[in-house]
Amino acid sequence: MASLLIHDLVVEAASGLGVRVEHLGELAFTLRLTYPGGRTKILFKQHFPVDRACVADAARVKAWMMHFLRAGGLCVPEGDFFFEDAWAARRGIPKNTQAASECAERLGYPVVIKPSCQSLGTGVHLVPSAAYFADRVREVVAIDPMFLIQRLALGTEYRVVVLDEEVRLAYKKAPFRIHGDGERTCGELIAARFAEVAAAGRQVAVRPDDSRFDSFLASQGLDRLSVLSEGQACQVGLTAGYNAGGELSEGWDTLGTRLRAVACAAVRLCGLRFGGLDMVVANAADPERSPYVILDVNPSPIMDGYARTGPEAQARVANLVRDLLVAMRPEG
């Protein structure tokens, strides 16, 4: 792949300013600039991130973000990023859908496939077996030519919100679940759960007929016609967001010192002052020693659902909102 002259000039100028440049060739004309003191900026093609909004936009590209977190010594899901076939061919990049399929085979099913530049769980699928792979890839590349294949992370998922190197919110996210009664099918239980969520006044970004529910059921040897025994719990959603029908609970006292430091480092490595990261902790009862993986870092974390979980949560969010308004104050 040909380089850009402007990038050569950036490298030359950076050497005189004490700025370290990392050239990420496989990420298509992307430079990571590390300034004295550790702050980072991402330069894509000729988009110089002078404006703060550019930094947040760059952090939304999951492929870049995963690379920077891994390079910074933090734990992310095993896997890689790939491109839609025509997109990869035009740029001479071998990381096409066939390479993605080979990656999934190496990781072992089930795997997770997600678009690189979407949020709110859009396009995130669990692929239970190779038989589902091609269809899921087609669905994902229809909305984003860059996508990730990752090993499924198991454990307790936290959302941790950081502002200026300080953890401000920490809560647990449980995915969409149904509970059997020995009579109704999984499909009927899913529809009933959606009715409960709607009755509570919550808006969700998925529908009862979403194919991702079928994939998750299939990974457990079930389908929509299966009948769960009375009291049997079954996870049917992959993403644990409030907008995806999941449930939130307080996690402030259980996150631990080590994982708070990890959260602050992750936001810093993405070049952000403010961000929310989703982290899966294998053993939430022992946060100081448990393995973890970071699923995502979001420069615009949604906090409304958490604020609705109780007075203490609302007070935490209110204090954070005030500090965000101060941080947003125009300079000069």
C-alpha cells in the first residue's frame, strides 16, 4: 500500500517535537501520535485532529481502539479486524471475509462478529457455528465494510465511565434474559419480555424477531419453539445494554482498585478525557486478580438508563453532568 507524503512530513516534524509516531499500515493510512506526557492523537489520512470532536470520532473506530488498547498492555478479546471483499480488493489488503472465516475457525465457535464503526449494539452478532458465518458477515458488511471477529468473553459485564483520569460511574450490565415456566416457548417468552419492557416505558433498539436472538438460542441448542422448564433462566441477547432490553445494577463497590486503574488507562490510551468502557470480568468476586477483557471504549456513553435505577445512581450522574458542563466550557 502506497504511503502519503503528508505522513512522511508528519514523521519529520514529530521528530523535532518529541512526538512518537506509530505507523499502522494495516489500518489504512493511520498514524498514532504520542505526545510527551502520554497523551495520544489519531491521524487518519489527512484529517488532523486539532478539533476535539475529531478525537472522539477516531475513538469510535473499534479496530483502531482495540489495537491501541492491546499495544498499551491492556486485555482485549482475542481476534482481529477484516474488510468486505470488494473494499479489501481495491486496497490490496488480504484481510477479507475468507480470512475472517479462517480466524473464526482458529478461535473456535461460537465467535462474536461486530461492525467497527457502530454503537448501541448495532450489528453485533453471536455466530454459533460455521453454518451461520456467511449470513452474519453479509448482514454486518451491509452496514460497515470493516468488522471484527472476536472470541466470546464470559463473565460479569461492567460499564465504567471515566472523566479526567477518575472513575465516576461503575455499574453492571446484564443481557436480555428469559425465564421458563414449563409451558410457553422461547419465542413466546421473548415476546412477553418485550411487552414488559414496553409497559415500563423503556425504548429498546431491537425487535422481538431480531435474528440475533435465534443465533444465541442456537448456541445453546435451542430455538424459538423450545420450552424451558419452570424457573430455568436463559440468556438470549449478546449485548448487555439498557437499550437492548438488558438490566443494570450498581457496581461501584465491587469494581476494585485494579480495574479502576485499567479503566482510566483505557480511556487515556484512546486519547479521550471522557469515555465509557465495557469490560467483562471473569470472576467479579475477586476483581483484584480476575482476568478481564475490554469490549469497547465509547466517547459518548449513554447514562440515562443507569440514572433511572435509583436515587444514588441519579445523584452520581447529576454530579458527573455538572462536571461535564464545566469541562465543556469554552476556553478564553
